Amino acid sequence: MHDKKGFLIQNATIVNEGSIFVGDVLIENEKISGIWHQGSRIPDPGSRIQIIDATGKYLLPGIIDDQVHFRDPGLTAKGDLYTESRAAVAGGVTSFMDMPNTNPKTITRKLLEEKFELAAGKSLANYTFFLGATNENLEEIRNIDPRKVCGVKVFLGASTGNMLVDKRKALEGIFSQSPVLIAVHSEDEEIIQANIRSFRERYGEDVPMEAHPLIRSAEACLSSSERAVALARKFGSRLHILHLSTALELPLLDRGMPVSEKKVTGEVCVHHLWFNDEDYPRLGAKIKWNPAIKSKEDQRALLAGVLDGTIDLIATDHAPHLLEEKSNPYFSCPSGGPLIQHSLVAMLELHLQGKIPLEMVVQKMAHNPADLFRIEKRGYIREGCFADLVLVDLHAPWKVTPENILYKCGWSPFEGDTFQSSVESTWVNGHLAYHKGNLDETRKGQRLSFHYE
């Protein structure tokens, strides 16, 4: 049995559902059992309740990251469900959705359940997993229980793990018959391959990293996203375009309605908001992601899309690789990088720079992921919801160094940067999993569940 001791978080500046107010939150038996505005009389919490004085600190719903690659099973030299969930919790991320390009690839319901069993024994954060689509596994997709699985992942462009789905009949089957949301990696493989041939003719094997956004170009992203949206419109599918990287794709998305009512939604990742192609000479392979980080104009347009409601979610595409792999020449250097420990503080930094309201950070990183994926009782500070919470100090600067990086791969594109904010405490299902630099690993996270009529 779990210890029934709870917490009373007092005098916190609570950021939730578009408002900011000072108040108290009571946590009991894994859930939020009471919320009071400052000045309200609260009942005696009893002796088994630990009191946390959060004066001057901000209390947010725990971050829900809908796109991570924790590399487990089979690629665990880079990261695993234990190490990367530790980094997640230290960064204020309480729930994650992991991708299927592992070894073996998660393309059957049996393999999916084996992955859930793995996470139950290892993950400090709450978890769910996408089933990977192939050209041949429509029967597996059709039989997904939507209350237990977040979605289907379709690679429309080849990336790490090469799970490209490129047969028209297979795609039409997936889009017409999937009982869950379809999340797509959207890049046109033909355009990319043509660009590769062109750059190989010019540079041979010594293609500079600065060419990455020209090889995996804006046109490649737009072409693929247009095809995906056309399929979604034809069949009435719920389509979610992952890691948007271009201004060109934004008009394809639904807008002007709550995320729960949209059919075609989009996500931007922190690195596409933080970096642009002027950063390649300095950081090179450390910011080589697919889709590529592109121009300053794209970066500005993506932030504008977040602010005007066109882009629905902010995530990480956390995808660790070993530093020695990242040291390889362009064509043998894998794409992806670690980010989940620093996603919230990076977005808080943009807030402190005046670029995004704090309420919107919470909306795009907690509320909207919960609403879009129909996650039960998470993503909000509400009575009856699971107590997935993060307490942050907006005025506690710290520098990213190898000593405080928790990723198994041991590096970060933010190394050497100073963030003005820090995560002080993270609760997962009411358990104080992280507090002032220390992790309490005595309890594991839970499998996410979803509500479908």
C-alpha cells in the first residue's frame, strides 16, 4: 500500500486554466483534494500532511510531453525508461508519450504491452506509448483499445529507425480505420533524396551541418504535410502533425476552436522555437534534428503560431544519441538530441524575455496535451485530478553543466547556457518525486488512460 501521507502546498502562485492567483493546494491519496484562494479558510490538514511553503514560487500542472524517444527497449546505450524519466521529472515533466522506433519496433499490440510492463518497473514519470504504423500492420492498428493507447505514429519521412510508410493503400487504410489519433512525422522522402544527391555532387561525403535544413527542406515538410492533411480531410481522421518546423505548414492546421474539437492539429518542439539556422556553425550536430531547425523567419512564424492558437502543443522530440555518434560526418551522424530536462525552463526563459505569457506555456505544455489526447484526470490543477504538479522559481538562475545533466548520453545542446528559472519540486501522482535537486525513486509513475465514448 502507498503511504497516505499528503502535502499542503501553501501560498503558491498558481497558474491554471488561463488565470494566475495565490492559493493553497492539498494533495491526498495521489490526487488534488482541495484548492483555496489566498485568504480562504482551509480545513485542518491533520498531522500526516507535510506543509510546503511556496511563497514567491509558481505552481503549474505537470508538463505532458507528447513526443519522446527514450530508446527502450534495444537502444539503451543512448537512454532508457529509467534514466530519461529521471531527467523528465527533474525538468517538471510528469507524463510522456514514447515513440515506436525502438528495437524491436513497437508495431504489434503484444510488443506494446511488453513495453508497458517495462515502464511499470522503471519509469519515474507517467507513461504511454504510440503503436508504430507500417505498410502491413493495419489489423494491429484497427484493434487498438483507445482507452489504453495514446495514438498511432506514422513516419511519412524516413528518420531514426526507418519506419517509413509510403504505400498509398496502407496510408488510406490507416487514415480511414484508426480508432485513435494519428501522429505523423511529415517529410517528403523523394524531395529529401533529390536534395541529398545534389549536395553529394557538390561536397561528396563532406556535407556541412549547415546544409541540413536545405536537404531536409521546408518544401519537403510542406509536401508531406499537405498529403497527410488531404488524407485526414478525406476520411475525417484525427491528425496531429508532430514537430512543425516551417511557416509554410501553419495554414494547413485547424484554428479558431478548442483543441478538443480540432481534427488537424500541430505541435512545435522547443528546439524549433529556441534555435535557428544561424546556430549551426556554433552547435553543429548537437542541433541536428529531423525535421531540421530552419530559418529565423520560420522560428518567428512558429512562435507566432503558438501565440495565435494555430499551434496547439509544445513538446521536445527528446531523442538522445551518444556524443561519439554525433561526432560523425554528416551522413553517418544521427539526427536528434536530448531535451526533456530543459524544456520547461527553456519555455520559462522565453516567458521572462517577454515572448510568451506564462498561462500559455501551461496551456500548450499541460492543458492542451491532456485535452487533445483525452487523458483522464491529468493536465490541470483541479480537485479530483491526479496530483501531477511542478513548483518553479522564476528567479533562481543556474548554468547547464555536465555535472547537472541527467540524460544517460551526458550532453545537452544547452550546455553552458544559464536559465533564470529552476524547477524546485515535482509531484507525480501525489508523490514528491523531485525536490531541490534530489530524486525520490521509491514510487514509479503510472500508465496513462484515456476517455472515449
